[in-house]
Amino acid sequence: MLLTTTTLPTDDGTCAIDIIVKPGAKGDVITGVGISRAAKAVIDSCVAAGSAIGGEKINFTPQSDLLVTVRRYDPAVTCHPATIAGPDPDACARILGTHMSASTAITTFQRGSQGKGGTVHIPYRMQVNRCSLSLRIDDAAVSAVKVAWFDIWAAGVAINELCGKKGLAGSVSDVGKSGDSPVGLEVELMDAK
């Protein structure tokens, strides 16, 4: 696959794996397994060894133009009290395993029920068995925001790992918030009942 800089959360939601094209390089080619092996090497030598400082792996691709770093990741997940039923983590994994993780394209999320192609209407809800993923705009005064599905996926993985696997619902606010977009989405996973 041809890569540009991207960030992936680890399964437990506490580390980020950054895949970076070296400055001046046009790109490189690597499989998902190759990235996984490079990240595991960093985790084994720099994180699991007790230092927990993170680290990087270089010179593991044909062009040697990619590097993989592992660093602390704080997705600001809020787990909700047990009064809100937690989702089924396996059902949530199926939702999160859809097109979200592959799409780094920016999508417009807009309030209301009518809109043009390429716009996702807010509030948005996707459901599989006992898992419901919902998206809302954080600020009631804002009618539309632009966010990559990949960022929604990363927030969902962190919620599922840190809350869903403990039987709790959870959410992350400000997903996609940046200098260009001062308001983000709230991503929430809960029981679909």
C-alpha cells in the first residue's frame, strides 16, 4: 500500500502507532503485516521492556523511506456509569471494522435530514446487534463539521477497548477538532437496546 503519515491507536487505546514518510521521500510500499511487525519490534524493545518511553523503527521497507513510531496516546475517553448499558464489544468491533478505518477522506457531517451527496446527516447512528455508534456535533451553534472517518474509527476503537470491554458505554468528544475545524464530533458507543 502507498502511505502518507497516519496514526493508528493500539488495541488497548493507550499508544499510537505513527507511520511516517521520511522528509523528502515520495513514499514507500509495505504491507499491513510489515507495519505490524515494525510496531511490535518497537513495543517489545521500548515499551514492554519497562521503559515505556516509546520509540521508532527505521530501515524496514524496500526504499527505507518509512518509519514507525510508538508513542503515548490519550484519546480522552469518558466511560459512562453502569446506568447506561454497555455495548457488546464484538458487535462494536464489527461496526468499527467497516469502511471507517480505511477512509482518510474528509467527510462533511451536517445537521438535518436533507442534504447533497457526500454529506452525512447528524445525528448519525449505526447499529449492529447490541452495539450502537452515534455521532453528534459537539457545539449546538455549529451546523456542520468536517472529519475523516479514520478519526471516528480511532475514537471508536479506544472507546471499545477502554469502556466496552468493561461493560460500559463510552464517548470521545472533539473528534476531528483542529485549527481548521474548531468544533469536532462526539463519538459514542452504547448498547443498541
